[in-house]
Amino acid sequence: MAVHTMQPSPPPNRERRLSERSRSARLIRDTVCLLSSKWSVDLLLALGDGTRRYHELLEDLEPISEKVLTQTLRAMERDGLVARRVHAEVPPRVEYALTPLGATLAPPLKALGSWSVAHGKRVDEARERFDERAARNKRAA
């Protein structure tokens, strides 16, 4: 007769905490991905000032290229953050605006900007200390 030893299962609260943390981390990563392209934050801030035409955005976001602006606008439209409206005129007039969903990103972006202003210098100093230490260690090796 075989004897099986059973490992105690983790407490249900721990499993639930880990599951909730994993879900939260995934949702946060997904949200950060919405803002991860080089120009997405700039574009959100520009459209936060109101509806804009393509060439106005191109001018405001200089040195962005037309190709990158188009790609960024399309990605943000796909994500539901930006609305594209084509007016039936000759030549066609195309305008871009934040959707209500896109507008909800303003408070978190402002909070992130405030954090950056308050702590950016400390991050820079930490990076400098790390790089100096790494350079010293490399020379010593």
C-alpha cells in the first residue's frame, strides 16, 4: 500500500491575495502599454487642450514624423482613447479629439507629472550614484 504525503495547501486568503495582485499587475501593465509609445503622452496632453486637426498636431508635436503621428493616432483610436472625425468637405477635414475614456487619463497623468516634478531629481541622483559605483567596480575588476 502506497503512502502519499500531502503538502499543505496555502491558506485561501494568500491565494486570493496573490490572484488579486496578479490581476492588478496585469491591468496596470496593460494601462502602461497604452502610454508606452514615445509620443502617446504628448498626444494625450495636446488633445487635452481640445479638438485638433492632423497638421496642428504635427506642428505641435514637432519633431514627430507624419508616419509616427499616424501610427500613434491609429493605436490610440483602436484603444478607444482618441476619436477621429472626417467632415464631408472638399478637401476632407479630419479632426481628432479625446474620447470620454481618453479624458479620464488626465488625472493619472497629472499625478504622474507631479510625482516626476517632486522626485525626478532624486531618481537622477540615484542613477548617477549607481553608474559611478558600477564604473568603479568595473575599473577595480
